[in-house]
Amino acid sequence: MSGLRTTFRIVYLITCRPKLALFLGGITSLLLGSLGLFFGVRYVIGDFSKVDLNFPTADFNSIGDYTRITGSTNNAWGCFYDNNKTCYYIIPKFDDNNDPKNIVQVLVVRIESGDFNAWKNLSNSTKKRFSHVSVDLASPIHVDGYAHAMNPALYDYAIDYLQSVGFSHDDANKVLVPYVVTYDSANKYSTLTFGGIFAVLAIVCFFAWVAKGMNFRE
């Protein structure tokens, strides 16, 4: 019923109070457009501070919210799941990629179900290489997404996983990069488009309101 009442109110405003409808429409569109452009611009800014995984020496310390993460990784180290059964793999950064002895940082990546086997194979290969067992290297995996700050629940899941593979609680907190990489590159374009459409709509509404006298009298 609330949705039906809202529809009736909108129809009433447009038909009986067109000037007020234009003003309110402009305000609403301005707010929605601002939100869309705000998040879209954050994606664009992240493109300028991207971290390239093609380089084993890539600086994980430079990763922040909305940092672009791209490139192919030759390293993976097991997975964990959150309460929604979403799978996350970790990308380890070793002290020496050619002769690894310690993991100095780990980056969490949210993976799609279709990529599970590739990540599993890469993880098995990485662990054998870390143990200095001769093995054919698995195919590297291409990553292209943006880093987002972990929520507390996901951070706890990641810490629990690291502890399960041998890290102490303190060491897990030291090596974990508190961001999760998601394959959301398309969101940059959708949010910019969303923001642009509503920004234009806001301009149209305000121009029409001004043309009608900039008041609410009918």
C-alpha cells in the first residue's frame, strides 16, 4: 500500500503542482547524480594509483580504498569463505619471489565461482614452490578490479584463516592488507553513467522551474 500511495502522490504533484514537482525532482536528481558521480570519480582516481601484480615487488602498502589492482599473479595461498559462502583467495607476497622463505604480506581477492579451479591449481603450485618441491608452475591468473576496505566481519574471517595456516594472531594482523579486491571494473562506468544521467535531469528540472517563474504558485 505504501508504494501505491507514493505513486499517487507523485502523480498528484506532477499534474496538480507541476512547479513543486520540478523543484523536488531537481533536488532528488541532484542528490542521486552527486552520489553516482562521487563513487564514479573514486574509481577513476583509483586508476591513477593502480598496483600492477605483474611485478613481484608490487607495493601492497600503497593499496587504499578504490585502488585499481591489475595484472597477472603467479602466487596464491589457499582460500576461506565468509558467512555467505563467498570464496576468497589470498595472494601472498614473499620475501624473495625466486627463493621464498617467508610471507610478508597477503592480499585478499574475492573470486567468481568459475575461477575456483584455476585459483586452486595456482595455490597448490605456489605452496609446492614455497616448500622447494620441484613442480610445473600453474598458469598465472589475471586480476582486474578495485580494492575496497574490509568490513569487520570479513577482516575477522581473513585473520582466522591466516591463523589456521600457521600465523600467530599478531603476525596475521601485520601481514594482512585490510582491503579486498573485487572484480567490479564495470561499476566505474555504470556509476558514472548513473550520476551523469541524474545530473542532466537535475539541470533540466531546475531550468524548467526557473522558466516557470521560480515559485510554487500554480
